[in-house]
Amino acid sequence: MTRQPVRKSYDGIVAAVPVSVPYERYSIESAHWWIARALKGLCEGAGIDHRDIDGFAMASFTTAPDSAVGLTQHLGLSPRWLDHVPMGGVAGVVSLRRAARAVQAGDADIVACVAGDTNQVDTFRKTVAHFSRFAQDASYPYGAGGANASFALIARYYMNRFGARREDFGKLCVAQRANALKNPHALMKTPLTLDDYMRARPIAEPLHLFDCVMPCAGAEAFLIMREETASALGLPFARILSTIERHHAFAEDEVQYRGGWARDVGELYAMAGITPSEIDVVQTYDDYPVISMMQFEDLGFCAKGEAPDFVRSHSFEIDGSFPHNTSGGQLSAGQAGAAGGHLGIVECLRQVTGRAGPTQVEQARIGLASGFGMINYDRGLSSGAVILWGETQ
Amino acid sequence: MTKLPGPEAPKAPPAGAPPLPPANRSRTAHGLTRAAAEGRFALQRCPACARFTYPPRDACPKCLCPALEFVDAPEGGLLVSSTTIHASVDPYFREHLPWRQGLVTADCGPPIIVHLHRDCVEGERVRLSLQLDKAGQPVVFARPATETPNMQDDPAWQEMTADPRSRRILITNGRHPAAPALARALLQAGAASVDVGLSDPDEAFDGGCCARRTTSRPLPSISPMRDRSPHLPPRSARRWIS
């Protein structure tokens, strides 16, 4: 099998209309309701009717028994291009990639990429208990610690192998909380100190309370369209410079210490025609801080094993030397199920179009957002990343 | 607000019964159940490429052979990471926290998430076994490769074994010819106490003869045992304290 040496660019395809439906810790509403609100936000933001949306890419853990098909009737959509992306934290990147190609090929004109989940009282346990067949057979019955236990194993190994300390994880969490305090929609409203972080109760050692995201209800969404469509609608937009996606990379690693990004990072920057140092703002997938550190390495900001030093030598606040997860990320804004994978893209889109308001990084024009997901058994299987470029407004 | 039809909730245990560990398994995973019941450590191996795989699956990830077989596997492995769980979403484990979980690279290849004996240390070798947990489901347990002091007392290990040591034991049918010998053997194996159920308490019962021989104390006190369940045959019972 031969591969094209160079992938076709996304020239002329843009992302626009970042929408976040403010999160709630628990909700009696359904995922359908949250997704509807996100769609409404997209339409209001774009000044279009929802029947003008002819492509729909949906991600959620809690629409059962409905898939994206059921949502079209439920919400009065009649798309000619439809995708259900049940890929958790990488669903945002995957949706964007597929939508961009669909628009580029003329299969759709305006694609709504929406992720939304509800969080009812027992939703989280059900999601964990039925997450995958391997999880049901071979990880859930071993303490039912969910993702916390799986990532504890990964974090412990990373600490042992690369010398990361809890203080390094804590520094990222503290910075994200500081960022979240500027985001009026973040669930976490109180400051966090490194002392608070270190003294928090253990959840699955070495992970403690503030290493873990708070499951909640919410939705995130954006539109993919041609640049001329965005201009005609008068919408600020960001160009898609490049994307990558990978599933089940590095199966031979005894414990996960790198994600699929490490395999595709060369292509990510080659396609974008830039180097990591040209990125102004970074949104990693922060289900746990150790995974953000892995992404600093695998996405080329430092070498493998150097993220602990990288963290010690940078500041990660909005006005820091390495502005990171500027909305507060999932750790401080909340994890609204599958919307966690869209959160970074939506914030990145706001940043590079200069519309992030109180969380705006000065002069941010090129942003990177990454996704990660699906602890099928012992490791996260799916990784992805996108580089967006907003023109000077 | 209508309730969202979601995945089926596990069947609730009868009222008052202690919660059981998660019992859902795929059909294929029950290949482990058989091995566990026979006291063997078995994993799937591909008949075509001889590669061991885990978790249980329906085709070989190396050669896609769809006829994987459960065969006895080497019991050794290396503990590559571990955690102690302090928060669980499952009622059974909530009653047994903290709970240790490990990630073992089995000598035969695959990564195995295990229940972890408290004496196991990261970077050291472990011995793997298949146990039946309280729900009757197969689970992999990792113990230190070499004997440690009071190894049998590990609380997680005790949850998955039937070692009589320090346990309270009920023999439901005290009239069975084997009951006295069984009670004696259990006491000799270190049982804290043995309760013997009698369906006809008015008739004479000479079971004490067995208890007397296993204890250096005077004849143990005999007291009626509370009948806790309508499903248990005894209307009353007598107890021998060793």
C-alpha cells in the first residue's frame, strides 16, 4: 500500500462560531436538550436557520438509544451529510477533520460539529460500567475506579520513568484554575493553591482530587464551512492549517507513556508549514495533567521525558510564557462528557479569532488544540490534533 | 422528564444482601471462568501464531485467526505499575476501599490489569492466578512471586479465596454424616468458629464429640444461632467455639 506523500490541504475551509453551553454539575435534562441548545447557539451566532445546516457531526455518550439519525428528527434537521462520532475526547478533532473534507468535496456546505452530554445522578457509573467490552471484562471489575484508576497506573509509571512529581502536575492544575477564574462559564469558581492541590484527598494514587475532572452536563459546538460562506455571513473564522488522527498507536508499550501524536507530529507541522515555536496558544486534552505533559512532548514542545522540566521552566496562565488551556480546561471548566474533546477546539477558535474576551491571549493568531480519548482497556487509544490560524482582525 | 433508556442497570441483589462485585462479562470471557474453577491459570492463545492475548477477544490481533483457545499460561509476570483506589463507583468496592490494582506484563506477553496483593512492589515479579470473586466471576490476582509473612491475610486475597483461617463458618446441614468431620477439619485449619445448623433441634445431637477433640478448652458453650434467612434449612443451630 502506498501513501500519498503529501495530504491535500484544507485550503478554503474554515471553522467559525464557537459555542459553549454553560455547564451544570448535574442536569435532569437529556443530552438531546443540551445538543439542541448548542445548535441554537450556532444558528444565532451564524445568523442562519437550523434548516440551513446541511451537515451534522454529533458526539455524545448519553443519547442512547438514539444515534445522530434520531437526533435529526428530534431536532428538525434534514442534513445531506451525517456523522455520529462516538470517540470521546478525540471526537472534536475527528468531527472537524471529516466535516472539513465533506465541505471541501462539496458533500455539504455548513456542517455543525456538536458534542453534548447530560449528567444525571447515575450517568457516570453507567458510562464507566459499560464503556467498552474490554473494560467490562478486564478493568471495571478490578475496583471500578473508572478512568481515575487507569490513568493512575499511567501517571505512576510516568513518574517512575521520567521523574515527574506531584508538584509538576499541580503546577498545571493551579494555572488552569487561575485561567478558569477568568472564564465566567467555568464550573470551578474558587482559587486553587499548590498547597490545596498537594493536600487534597487521594482518589487513585498517585492521583488526588484536583488531578481529576468533574463530570458535568454541557455542550460545545462549532461550524465548518467554506471561507466564502463565512465571509458572506460576516463571520470571523479560522483556517485549518493541518490535522492529525491516530488510533491504537504504540501497542507494544508496556504502559502508555506516549500517545498517537508522537507518530504523526511530523506531518502535523509539515502540513501546517510551521514549527511548534510559532504556536501562540495551546489547548491540550487535560483529562489528567499527566496527559497534558505527554502532549507537550508528543506534540513537539519538548522531547520525550522532558515535560517535567518544561513544566518547571514555564508558566501556563493566560499571560504566561506558554498560554495553555486558557478556558480552564476540563480540569477547571468541567468535563461535559464527549464535549470535553470539543472544548479545546472551541476555545482555540475563540483565541485565534480574537474573541476570547476575558481569557484572550494577546496577539494569539495560531493555536493548537488536541484530543485524546477512549480508555478501552489499559490505555487511551485515540489521539488527534488540529492547528487553526485566525487572520489579524 | 422521562427516564432516558440507558444501558441496563445491574440486577439489584436481594434486600439486605451484601453487594457483589461487577458481574457482567462477555461470553468469550467465560473461558476464564472454567480455568478459574479448575484452579488453572489460562489465557487465550492463537493456534496459528502461538501468541497469547488478553483481555479475552474473538480474533488474534496479530494474525486475525478467529479460533483463539484458552490454554494454560505461564504464571509469572512483572508489576509495571500500581495504584491504590480510594474512590469507586461500585457499591461492592466502596465497602472494601482502599483497593489495590496493578498492571502486570505477563511473561507470555499481554498487559493484565490485576487485583493486587498488598505485598507486591512495582518493578518486582509477581505470580498470577485466576480466582472466582464473590460474584462468581473470573478475575486475575497477582501475588508476590515469593512467599511473604502472613501472605494469606491480605484482605483482597481473602475476598477471593475460601481459606477457613479466622473465618466464621456455617455448616447448614448438621445431620449430614460428614458434618462432624468437616467441622473438625475447619477448626483445625484455623476457623474462628463453626456454626452447625439443625433442622430438628429437639432431637439429640452428638456433634460436640468432634468439637471436643479439636479444642483444648472445656466443652464449648452451646447457643441457638439466629436464623437469618428463610432460605436456610436450619430452624436453629448450635455453635462450637474453638
